[in-house]
Amino acid sequence: MNISIFGLGYVGAVTAGCLAGKGHRIVGVDVSPAKVESLNLGLAPIIEPGLPELLKGARDDGRLRATTRCDEALRDTEVSIVCVGTPSSISGALDLSFVRGVLQEMGDCLRRTPKRHTLVLRSTMLPGSTESLIGELLGDLERSGMLSVYYYPEFLRESTAVADFEHPSLAVVGSRDAARPAEELMKSLFGVDTAVVNWPTAEMIKYACNAFHATKITFANEVGRLGKQLSIDSRIVMDLLCRDTKLNLSPYYMKPGNPFGGSCLPKDVRALTHRARLEGVSLPLMESLLGSNERHLQSLLGLIMESGASEIVILGLSFKSNTDDLRESSMVEVVQTLLGRGYPVRVFDPALNLAALVGSNKRVIDTKMPHIASLLRGDLASALGKGGLVVVAQKCASIEDLKRHLTPAHSVIDVNGWKELQALPVKCQGFCW
């Protein structure tokens, strides 16, 4: 393909070299004459292993050139990839002025010499940015069918960017309607299979990944600081933690849903942060975990109360599925709060046998919900009743059973993203999906 790449900084230069290496014909575009001259000479404007060879080879083969002129680049290409920077403003807000400038200039050029064109945005932008910018600057061209727009976030690490481009750890493309042609385009351009989503989702995954990377580094550093104070080699601790690829490095916990609870997580976070305070070690990330967890619980309660329902049905009371452990269960807190505010509440949890509860698990009930026996229903039909708001905290009933007993008088809040619930003939909304 004939491809123009706007912005010859880190992402743009790597994208130019790697795409040229795949046989595409590349026109680089930048406002900096020095970057343009560098690319025209086949020289890398940045230090990145493997990139100089790619650029030199592409230049020698006649597949790479650069210009400062937008109209020249668009005239000779059918696809444009925008890789300009999105720095922070003084306030910390995202500065989209470079993207805005490029898109405005592209729009002016395409209106003067109309032609079908494909635009791929790679600049890191907050969710909603693509839709806002396209609507403001290029909406007429998109609506006319002359312009197709995609958002394809980059996941390139400095010093390994070429390898990351060739073998991406994640490939996601966003289109306005999350349609399949986006996948086919990315395959022909980049040679990779991609997940296809809408624009905001593709924008969000980039931020989710970077925030998670920052969280992991901060977490490791906090473990290191406390370990140092306790004369523990935290490199060994983290090495062992990473060996557990079943739980520590897996999608098991990476699912928006219930606040965490149970007999371990809240207790152990409290104990660790308390010990750190005694040692005079500040752990801001870990100290924020319980507060964030409580905020999550309050968000769920707010959603329930804003529903306007007069009756509440809770499916799943224990802290997670297939257990009767009620210790620090978020649903116990939900039921307790709702009862305190006068809501009629019914509970269905087939894993819960009050007669079998012992020890601290029984003390939770005796202390917080001594009247729980009056709330529990032994079968799904009596729990659901004839109507009300159903909070599906766990998959403790089958879709078939729910379909049999739910009525138009019911509405559903799905706490954990159970996709099949969306097909039920009732109003269903997600808690955090």
C-alpha cells in the first residue's frame, strides 16, 4: 500500500521503518525539516535497535521518503497513519493540539482534491477523543463515505519497539461501529490479527494497559521498600510471585465486578499496611486499596438505590461463587445497608446453609444479620417473586431458570458481566461494564 505517516517521532519512525520493511511504500510527514531530512537520507531520528537498518534498506529500495507538505503526502497515498504526540498540559490535561492540527490540515487537503482515503489514528488519546475530533474536523468527509477512520493504539516499548511492532503483545483496532472490515484492514497493513472494538474501547485499552504497568511497578517498589526495612530480599519475593501464572498473572482477577472480600484479602492488606506504618514506611498504593474497595461498594449501592425499585433480590450472598464464606462479603454489606434504609430484601444463595455455619463465619451472621433466615429463600422462584430489582452478584442460577421465572416487572443489575443476561426479556444494566 501507499501510506503516509504523520509525525516522525518515536512511534512514527518505528511505524515507518517496520511498514516499509513489510513492502509498503511510505511517505513520512513532519513539521520538523531535520526529521524529514533524516528520513530522506535513510537515517533513524531516534536510537532504537534494528530501526537504522530498516530505514536504510527502505530508502535504498525506494520505498521511503519524507516531506513537510500534507497535500503532497495525501496526493500520493491512500492510507494515512497519525502518530503525533499528545503531551500533558501544565494542568495535567491531555493536549490534543498536534492531532487537531494534523486532522484540520488533512481535511482541508482532502476537500480540495476529493478522493477516498483511510485514516488510522495511533496517537494516545482519552476515550471519546476520536469521535469528538472526527465530528468536529472531518465529519462531513466521513459521512460522505470518502473517509474511513480507525483507531489503532500502539504498544511499543522503547529499546524493543521494532520487535514489539513485529510481534505485538496486543493488537486492538477501533472503528465507529466495531465492524469486521477493520480487522481485514489491519491484517493487510500490519500483518497481525486484531480484536475489533469501537473507538472509545480502543482508546481506553491503551490507558488501562499503561495504568496497570504503572501500578505493577509501584506495587513492586512498595514491596521492595517494606522488604528492605524488614531485611527481606524483595527480588526473591517478586520472582516467586511471578512464578504463579495461574492466579498472579492471569485474567482470574482482572474482571470488573464485586468489591473484594473474604477471609484473606481485606485482612492481609490491613496487616501489611499496619506493619509498614509501624516501621515508618509509606505505602500509598497499598494503603489506598481498602478505600478504593469501599468506594466501589458505595457505587454499587448508589446504582441500586437510584433504580427506584421498591423490592430488592440478591442472587449470591457470600463473597464469591461456590462458597459459604460470608466474611467481609460485599453483598452482606449491601443487604445490611438496604435493610437499614427500609427496603424489602430477598436473598437466594444455594451454597449457603445456615445450620452448617461455624466459627467466624457464623459470627458474621450473628453480629451483622441475625435475621438472615427470614431473608433467605430456598428456591429461585420464591426469591424472585413477581417483580423487583434483581442484583446478580453470582452465577447461582442458570440462565434457563432465570428466563423461566423473570417477568417484565423485574429489572436486573449484573455485577460481574454475565453476557447471557443481556438476552433475557428484562431491563438489564451492568454495574461496571
